[in-house]
Amino acid sequence: QVLLVECGGGLVQPGGSLRLSCAASGFTFRNYPMRWYRQAPGKEREFVAFITSGGVVPNYTDSVKGRFTISRDNAKNTVYLQMNTLKPDDTAVYYCHVRIVMRDYWGQGTQVTVSS
């Protein structure tokens, strides 16, 4: 079965950095685009970043452009989200996502808290 497992979250001060990882299994990872989403307390889940199956065309929501970088290692079945210059507004649970045959799969999420 499809399984997505995120890790790398934590508590960081404003201006700090974190690198999230999402390990995928149960499908042919190299064939599918991957996305990161996040959900802040009391808010709807929102799109953060997208990467094609080949890893050459990333896309980001405006609020993270220039600060976050999505990447993938198809040999390791893993997608990453490098987050720099973090802000308190980045506080959320971060989820990785894949859509396979019109079905959405999500990981369990990893908490990112940006606070001094």
C-alpha cells in the first residue's frame, strides 16, 4: 500500500532553517509528481510546493518563494523541503502528498513551530 512518512519538523527560532523529508513506498516513486502542503491551527490545508517526477520543474506558493526549496531523490524514494528564513506564519503541520489514479495520499504530517 502507498505509504508516506514525513520527518524533520521541530521548534525553530524566526530566521532559522529546517529540512523536511518524506519517505515514500508502495508505488513507483520516480513516476509521480510530489507536493508539500501545510495546515496551521484553525486554517485549511494549503499548498506549499510541487515538483515533477523528474525533479526539474518546482513550483511554490507565493508566501514561500525564495525561502523554501523542494527537491527529490528518486533513488531513495524521498522528497525534501528545505525551509530557510522561517517566519512565525510558517508554523503548521507539514504533509507530503501524491495523487495516484485520481486518489490522494497523505503522510501523517510533521509539526513545524517557528517561535522565539
